[in-house]
Amino acid sequence: MNRKKFSPESLMMSYGYKPELSEGAIKCPIFQTSTFVFDNAKHGKAFFEVAYGLREQKPNEELGLIYSRLNNPDLEILEDRLCVWENAEDCAVFESGMSAITTVLLEFLKPGDLLFYSRPVYGGTNHFITQILPKFGIEVLGFSAKDDKQEMIRLLEESGLGDKLAMIYVETPANPTNDLIDLKACRDIADNYANKERKPLLAVDNTYLGPIWQKPLEFGADLVLYSATKFLGGHSDVIAGACLGSEALMARVKTMRTFLGNMAVPWTGWLLMRSLETLKLRMEKQVRNAEKVAEFLRDHPKVEKVYYLGFLEESNPEQHKIFQKQCLSKGSMVSFDIRGGEKKAFAFLDNLDLIHLAVSLGSTESLAQHPATMTHADVNEDEKEKLSISEKMVRLSIGVENADDLIWDISQALESV
């Protein structure tokens, strides 16, 4: 009888874990230790040779554990399971999503390089790209979802920096507007500027839809990034990040992680392993709830516009084409413009009862926030206006509550406006 290839949601219960190595415990224990004992000095030497790149790992050579800044069973098993979802060769987990993003940018960009990035992106990412990277002599150039492939090339050519392109960084869907970026077009542009000296990378923040509803590696991405705090963690009780890609690229990411010292701790790894077991169940429920909430908002007289992937077919045919090509679901993030500006938006937020006024997203509980003055407060005002991040925008992260209860809460909060 041929062995069945199990689906990712089935493998999350046991993949990469051997109970016999942990007294038969059905769940992986928390390996709360800083260091590990070697069998003998020869083994210790061999482990360090590979860890520091002094030699390649030999075929069938099993490497042991050294030190929890380098490797730890909770993190290694977690990384193996995340690879299953993305069909990636390797993964690295971090203490936050920002530490994953900054580690990747610092490893693959050097003075004189150009980073070509999509707008909008998460406020923290925007700050690092626009305020920190230039201090290191790194050029940055933005583009938006309105820019097609030809326009993106024109921007690169007019900047005079196309020959310095080292990375295209994309957040899709974008936070908080749900704008989609064509990953295949980005891959084509990166390849168009490749030469013998440099091969521009495509890095994708997949937090909004991944790893269930979007697979960037299948569309040519080199690296996939996550705020694992969000859907991967999903319970508002852990801060974490992740990066996935090829073994060769991830070896560089992990080396940089080692020396920056920002890898996740065992407790974080254990919490994320627990969360992965219910990841698909949670995200499916959130999608169903979001669809009902978005439909309600679209028909409400106090709502001016709804930013939701499920409405692209009628509102933006070009974006809908991208959605059909690379997205597997409408997701559970819904933003909307309330009639009346900041005062009305604040009144709505202050009168919510069931939905919590808090930043973050992807958790079991529904959250609401005001992007223009909260997560994207640091973004230039002109930039916010161009990208529709206005005073009237409210962002909702839909949770797993009863959909009718969520709609009641939104309805009564809107009535108070």
C-alpha cells in the first residue's frame, strides 16, 4: 500500500517531531535551555564547523544542537512545519515580524543598492525603508498598485538607478488598503535587471493572506516574510516573525539572525506550533465572517467605500485579474471609509462593544483601528493622501466570533455616529 501524502493541516499535529526523543510526550515539550551537551569533543567540533560555514554538511550527516541562539528543537520543528505550508526549502523564525523584515533587508542590501518597494506597506516597514535604510547609503524607490509593469519599469528608468536594483520588496495585499501587487510582473522586472554581477531578489510580505490563501514562492518570490504574530499565531499572545525561501538564501538569513541575536525563543516556538494546528480552521471561519461584514458595510448609508478583495470584480477589474491569478480567498481584512472624517471614525471606534479597539490583526478576536493616526501615523501626509489612507478610513480584522454579533456591534456603533 502506497503511503498517502498528507495535507498540511494534517501534518501540523506531528510533522518533524519524534515522541521517542521526549519520553513519549505526544506534544513537543518546551526546551527551555540555553545550551546543549555534546556526546564528545569531536561532535562539538563538527557541529561548529557547519554552523560557522567552515565546511559543508556531509550527506546523511545529522547535526546536533549547540546553543539556543543557533538552534533549538522548538524552533526547528516549527520551521519545518512552516515550510510544509509554503512548500519552501527552509525557514527562519524571529522574535517579531519587524526583526524578520529588517534582518532580510540588512543582509541582502548594501550601500549603493536600490530597493524598489510597493506602497503602502505596514507603518513600521515604511519607517525602516524610508528613514533607516538611507542612513546606510541604500537608495529606495516606491511604486503603487496603480502602476502596471510598464509604469514600474518607467519609474526605474527615470530614476537612473535601475542598474543598482538589488531587491523588489512587496506587501500584498497591502496594509491597510488591500491593494494587490502582481507578483509575476515583479519577478519579470527583477529578471529583466539581472546580470552576471547581480540578481535582484523578490521579497514578499505575505502576512495578510498567507500561508493558506496565497503562495508567493509559486509566483517567483525568492523570500516570503511574515509577522507571525498575526494569523500564524492568531491568539494575540505572541510576538514573532518568519522568513522562508531556498536553502542557499536562508543560510544567509540564518547567519545574519545568529549575529543579530533576534531569533525566537523556545516558548514562542511552542506557542506557534500550537497555533498552527488550528490555522486553517481559524482562517476559514474568519473569511466567512468577513464576507458577511463586508456585505453589510457596502449597503450602509454611513459608509462611503469598502476596501475588500471580494468587491474587486465590480470596483477594479485590473486588481480583480491579479486576485484571480494569485489569491485563493478574499481574506478577512476589511477597511472602509466612513462619511465624515476623523471625528466620525473616532466616534465609531469608541462605541464598539464586542470588537476591540486595538492594532494588530489575524487573531481570534475582531479588532478595529484608525490607520491614519495609529499604524501609519509616521507615513508622510501627502503619501497617505495618494494611497487613500485618509482620516475617514477604519481597518477591521475579522475574528471567529458569531458573524451576526459582529454585524450587530458594527451597526450600533455606526448608529452612534
